Amino acid sequence: MHRLPRPAVLLWAERGLMDEPQGLYDEQRLATAGLDPGLVRTRRVPGTNHYTVIVGDEGARVVAEQLLAAAGVAGPEGPRDTPSR
């Protein structure tokens, strides 16, 4: 993440691989990761775990929103971005 060629959004799940209450990332870990805020924005996807952040209903919706936004296209509900930092 430190050598990305362009700005990006890191979507992160609040729960872990096996649905543990602690996921791989949280606000504190991301704050200490040394990410360039001009290059990487972070966004927690509520109610998701390691898998559902991509394939669950909410995770897929957020991923689709981000892809549409990157392509300059608004989704059916318009742009909705609530970054965690």
C-alpha cells in the first residue's frame, strides 16, 4: 500500500476471518500503518468479516460503489462515501 501508483480506498472488515470480533484492521492499526492519507483513504464496511466484505450484500454494494466512483459513474443511490478517516 505504500507504493500505489494512484490514490485508492482500502475497504476493511470490522470482523475477522472466522467472524471473530477483531478483524485484521481497525482504526488504531490503520493509524499506525504510516499510510499516506493523500494516497490511501480507509473505509470500514460495517457488519462484514474477511469474506463478506467482498461477497456479502453490504460488502459487494460498497465495492461496487467504489468501482463506479473510480470510473466516474454514480450508483443508483448516487455517490455515498463515508470514510473512516
